[in-house]
Amino acid sequence: MWPLTVSILPPPLVVQIRHSLSSFLAGGVSALAFGYYTVHQDVWKAAELVDSRLGSVARETVSAQETMQARVLALEGEVSKLKGKIEEAKLKAS
């Protein structure tokens, strides 16, 4: 029969290891939570910057396209004038 005064206590080394491990895990979880929050904020800021840059590029592209279209229209007008002059010169030559 077991004596009633025997208590089952873990050895001090096991208690120390358990305490160290639980402290390490708590610190690790805290660091991961902070890291996740920081990365999440950085991703949102980067996404906002990318959206802003895409908007400015889109505006620049539209402006450049409008300028190019105006130049093309002017050149088409010049080409039609030159074609008219060529036709006149052909009619005079014949």
C-alpha cells in the first residue's frame, strides 16, 4: 500500500524547463502578432501607394493620348492638303 504522505511533485528542473518554454512561447506569439500587424499595415500602405501611382499613370496616359490624337489629326489635315496639291499638279501636267 502507498503511504499517504507521498506527494507527486515534478522535479525542479522540469518546472524550470516548463516555465522557460511557456515564457518562450508567449514571447513568440506576441512577436508573431506584432509582426503580423506590422506587415499588414505595410501591405495596406504599399497597396495605397500602388493605386495612387496607377491613377497618376492613367491620367498621364490619357493626356499623352489626347495630345497624340491632336497631332495625328493635324498631320492628317496636312497629308490631305498635300494630296490635293499633288492631284492639282497632275491635272495641270496632263
